[in-house]
Amino acid sequence: MFEFAVPAKARVPVAHYHRDYDETIYGLSGVLTWKLDGARHEVGPGETLFIPRGAVHHFANQHEETARALAVLTPGLIGSAYFRELAALIAPGAPPDPARVRAVMLRHGLEPVPD
């Protein structure tokens, strides 16, 4: 389980699916807009969204308030190394290299899906 925050209009990961684990999202504050297998879901405080392994999904914060949520992975296969590797690719003022982001995602069981 991990908590994450998404500022208003923030850049977020590309649409993807998980090869080996399910994900459950629990909204803490603000609202995240999720697209799950083509259907739109708004997840706010106290609301949940279950994302089964293999389901293509993406999220965005289309609102003015920072959104916070908990993510529970079953089984818990992603650890802090995934987030450290992604953070190392982010430099202020420049977008991260998509090929390097993709490589990190693939190494940790996330399969990017082209738009």
C-alpha cells in the first residue's frame, strides 16, 4: 500500500496495465478521474476503484485541488525502487525521456499502452 498525491493538471503516467497484480484505489481528498477499460470513473474521498490485472487504465486530476489517494497492490510487487527510478528520470523544465520511463515501467510489471 502507498499514498500518492496528484496536483491539479499534473503530468501523470501513460495508460498502462499491470501484468501480475490487481490494484485498488481509495480516495482520500480531491478527485481523480480514472479511465478503466474505456469507462470513466471519478474517485473522491471515501470512494474506491478496483483495477484487475490486465485492465488498461489511466488517471488524471482535472480539478483545481490536489488529489490524494491510497493504492493497494495485490500481491504487493511494486516497492519504493520503482518510484525512486521514476523520480531519477525527472528533471525540472524538461519532460522525461519516454523510452527510459517505459523501461522502468516494464521492469516493474507495468505495461504501457499507446494512445
